[in-house]
Amino acid sequence: MKIVYDESCLEFSVPRHPESPERIMRSYEFLKEKYHFIKPEPCSDEDIFRVHDKSLLNKIKSGDFSDPDTPNYPNILKHAKLAAG
């Protein structure tokens, strides 16, 4: 089994959310001896346009958005592109 993982996941932290850098690191440490980890490739902006319109991407890039499903945190676009890639 292969598990997709990138160390940059440790940068992503949302207050009061169960996913945290500590939880990700503990999971990685537990699983690294049993499974093969591969690094994700970020998706392109063109791939994002297949599911989101350009105006949303422009708002995310500028930091001028508010959405309950997409928190406005530093590097959120980087993390989203890795997750989608």
C-alpha cells in the first residue's frame, strides 16, 4: 500500500480542528515502517478550473474570500493543490 504524504502537511493547522500537525506526525511515525510513502504533485491551476471558477481562485490567491469549507489561512492554495494533485 502507498500513502500520499508531504512534510508541508505539518504547516497546515486549523484552530479547533481534529487534524493538526501533531496528529499528522504521530500517524506518519506509526505507519512509516509498514507502508511506502509517496510525495504528491500539486495540481495545476488549469485542473482547478475544472471544478472551480476563476473568480474563486483569484479570491483565494488574493486572500479576499470567506467560506466555511475553505478557511482563509496562509498557503491554503498550496495545500489545496497538493491535496487535489
